[in-house]
Amino acid sequence: MQFDASDRLLAAADEWAEKRMTDREDALETKVEQALLEVEHLVSGRQEVEFEVDGETVTYEPSDDLAAFLDEQASRAGIDPADVLAMHADLFATVFLDNYADEERPPNAPPTE
């Protein structure tokens, strides 16, 4: 299953990168992992996910439970299951960002770009 990272997911990755002084690519992988883990854990109870990020395209093979859940929701909405997964990933894009809301990037931190 493939989907493109939404603007919200990309913005969350940029915020993650800024706060942790890392590059956008690593931050996007982290945010995708967090979002997929949230969705997968809620539906199937899984605590690990394997996926690929190529540019802004995410490839993920959901568990059987999640695949059935996505198929059901997609059928109801008349859309593709990958689009449903993308919406769920978007929903969880900002998970864990609030944990660092009060922290500021050190003034002497090097640029991340």
C-alpha cells in the first residue's frame, strides 16, 4: 500500500527535525513510524511496523487486521484503502510533538538545512 505524505505530516516532520536538530528525511521517517504505529496498534495491537519512505511516498503493508479495517472504511466511503491509511497517518502526524512544546532549540544549534 502506498500513499504520499500530507502537508500536515510534512509540517510535523519539519517541526520534529527543528526541535531535534536532525534532517527532514530522518524526521519524516520518524513521524511516519509513529503515525503507523498508532494506527496499527489501535486496530491490531502490533507494536512494530516496517515501511519505506521514498521522498514523500510511504510504502506500508498493513497487518491483516488493519487491512480489513481499511477495506471496510474504504468501502463505506467509496475510496481506496491506501487513501484511508493516508488519512489515519495524517490524523496521527502530530503525535508526540506536544511532549516537546515547551522546549526551544538551543540558540547555538547549527542549521538543519
